[in-house]
Amino acid sequence: MFPVYGLAQPLFEPAHDAMRGRVPAPLRALAYAAGFTAVEYASGRVLRASLGRAPWDYSHARWNLDGLIRADYAPLWALAGLGLERVHDALTRT
């Protein structure tokens, strides 16, 4: 799964830079949740198309979409995005 979520990095850094200091935290959190979810869904679709299945299956969960994403994970992705802002800032400090 690390490669899948690693795909979000090229999107995360420019989004964080664009929103830093301009967008309130709740809206940034929403953007991060949407971004992580979109990457997970898109990569799951690609993996299913190329391999016949994705390495994860959320079809048992109540709030799933095509068994590839779970809406109830959105708050976790939002918090992860806000937490990664601090990591990003620490790593890019000069």
C-alpha cells in the first residue's frame, strides 16, 4: 500500500504550498481527504483493470464505493493530511 499512497506525494506538496497561509485548516483537511481518497480510488481502478483485482477490498463496509474506498475513512485522511503538513514543513525548512 505504501506505493499507492506514495502516489499522493506529487499532489500533496503543491497543494500544501498553494494553501499554506491562505486556506483555513478545515478546508485544507477536506482537500487532503479528497486527494487521498481520489488517489486510492484511481489506483484501485488501475490495479483492477491490469491485475484483475486490487490488493484491498472494502466491499464489506457500509460506506464503500466499488469496494475501493470508504467514506468513513475520510476524517482519518483529513487528519493525516494536516499532520503531514508539519512533516512537510520540517523536511523543507532551510
